[in-house]
Amino acid sequence: MMKEKEQKKHPYVALYDGNSCVLLKVPYVPKWIECVRRIPGRTWDQDKKVWQVPAQHETMVILCSFLENTPVKTVDRSLYERFPELLRLCTPEDYAAMGKLDELLRRKGYSSKTRKAYLGHAERFIRQSAVSVEGVTSVHLDTYFMRLIEEGHSRSYVNQAISALRFWFKETLKRSGFSKAWVRPKSDQTLPTVLSEDEVLSLFKSTQNLKHRLLLTLVYSSGLRVSEVVRLRKQDIDVSRKMIHIRQAKGRKDRYSLLSGTVIEMMQTYLETHAVLDYLFPGADKSAGHLTERSAQYMFERAKRKAGIVKKASIHTLRHSFATHLLENGTDLRHIQELLGHSSLKTTEIYTHVGLKNLQRIQSPLDRIMENKLPERGED
């Protein structure tokens, strides 16, 4: 009786071992019923009020694919031995634990991007480790992190997975005994791609659409993140002070950045020819209000292709180029830090490794040797 009340309060699909068949007790959730009806060979037992499906591996694979995003409680544990694929289904306890994770992330003010990333890591871990959240040990965590590394995921991705699962088990579920599992791989020491000033100009010239050109020019001229430029509102543009107010950016921080005189002229033309009520770059989806980040990325990719730029670059490369070009032209590193919104100067210091003007003053020893070489025997 208690289980029935629990199933009504927090609905889930219950599986029982019926020897020649697997019994499914499914509460009346229309999309769940529809999934079960699509399973080949399923029948309805009117007396027991349960669905029956053939106890075959092929059927269990189909069942798992249909119920992938549904809380499933395997009541008879013998089913796990007969059909290990059932271990990849998330239990009601798993969903409850992920719900607690999302709740704490929201209460602590984490961004929607971070919440989505952390919840994704939590769900992937549970599914791939084939263990319920209650049965997780440090061995499961170690194995999972090693698998991510062996699969070729970047160090930053693995570090994010560690941060997500550490927050889940330590901060949310108050679990202990996992200290050895939180060993982080050394971060990749990579340098950002930077476009030359000529490449930046060719990118803008290849963009005929005024809205697209304004967006890309703003990213470069003000050093904006793509998430910031698509969320700019008319009220954030201060023409008189030549400043842009970036609100609640990464880390929920406000900051100001430069507003180029060239951009002001372009923006005036844009506002005269486009109906802009609130967001500077409204999107097709009126419910979201602003242009999507993916659409902005597509604008960059199209312009890059038309400009014939072969470097591996994304729209974020324009932000890297903004910082590097400022540094090359003598702007103090601390001013660049403020314009970019970096919390630590160390983050900004990476641009000292990609700035070329000082390096270009250094002559290669080979060129010096060739310039000063003595005439060879037989030469006049």
C-alpha cells in the first residue's frame, strides 16, 4: 500500500520478474503508456493491472530506449542479473538526487549554463556507471573519470565533470569518503587563436547583412562574449560616454566596455532600418526575445568562410583578437582585464604569449647568419 502511495506522489515505472516475461506497473502518465504500447509483444493483464513484455534481451534494449528519460524502479533485483542493460535506467532515487542538485544550484545563484552542464554530467555518470546514486563509491568515480580521459575528452571537460560530481556528492548529498576521487588532470596549456587586423577587416567586409556585421563588429570592438552580445539591450548603449554596460555577465558581474565611434555610426543606421524595441539583436523566437548564441556563431562561421580565413576560429576568437590587439598597441594589461571582465590578472596574462609585436622585433639567428655570411669561394 505504501509503495502505491509513493508511486502516485512521485510517479515511476516499476519492473517485476515474471520469469518468461517482465511485468511493468505503469502509472497513468500518457507519454509513458504510449512508450509501453510501442514495445513489440507487449500485452495487458487486466486482472493484475500490469503490462507484460517478453523477457528477451532484444525487448529489454527497446524498453530501455523508450524509457530512457523515465524514472524506473526495478523491484526484483534478479532482473539486473538477467538483463544488465536495465542498470542504465535512472531510478526514482537518482532523479530525486538530481532534483536536489538542481535546487541547490539555483539557490546558490549558478547560471543556467552551469546548471545544465552539471546536471548533464550527473546524468551521464549515473547512466554510464550503471549504478544507482546510493551505491556510488570512489571506485565508480575513478573509473568514470579515467574513461573520460581515455575517450579523448579535453582536460577542461574532465575538470568540469569532477567539479559537477564533487558538488553533487559533497555539497548536495553530503557524502564523504571520496577525497581520492577528486584528483584533477593537469590543464592543457593551449594558446588562443588570434586573427590579424587584416583578417578582422576582411571578415567584416565579407558580411553584407547590416545586423550580422554590427553584431560581429561589436564582439571585436568591445571584447564581448557571445552570450553578452546577444543579450545587449538598447538601454545598455551609452553613446555620449562611448561605453557599453554589460549586465550580469559571467560570474553575475556587471562591467563597462568600449563603444567604438565606428560602431556608433553603424548602429545609428541599424536602428533607423530595424525595429528594435528592447534587445539590440532580437531573435526569431519571440519567447526568448534575443538572438540565440548558436545563430550568432553561425553568422561568424559564414563570414569566416566568405572571407577565406582558414584558421580554426569561432566567434570567441574575436574577443581574443580584441585583447591581443590592444596589448600589441600598448594598452596596460590591467585595463584589458577590466574590459574583459576577468576576475584574475593571470587569466588576462595569456595574451602576453600571443602578442606578436615584441616577438616580431627579434631576428631569427638563421636570417642574421645568411645576411652576414662570407662570399663563397669562386664568387665575385
